Amino acid sequence: MHGQQGLTGRRGPGYGERLLFSVALVVVSLLWITQDMATWATAICGVGAAVGALGVFYFGWRYLRARGNSR
């Protein structure tokens, strides 16, 4: 029952979509760092940029491997 996709046929985000979300997280976090904010808010933006960068590397690597295996 859990293996069925249901009536909508929707699936979870793939590696390419997760890669794009990670890039967006990096961009938005770096844009917010440029604003004059409290120290804690700047730290959170820095953490967001770092986590997004890790996501870019991880999901980019997984995306490229998935594309290579499909051929």
C-alpha cells in the first residue's frame, strides 16, 4: 500500500530539484547576510549558506551520478 503513488502520481523531489533548492538557499542566505541585522540573525544566515553549499555539493554529485547511470 505504501509503494503505490496514489491517484495523483506525484513523487518526491529528485536530485536535480534538491540541487536547485540548495542553490536557492545559498543565494538567499548570502543576500540576507548583506543586510544590517543582529549578530544572531547574521549567524543563522551564515549557517544557512554553509548548509546550502553542502547540499549543492551532495545533491550535485548525486545528480551527476544518477545521470551517468541512466545511460
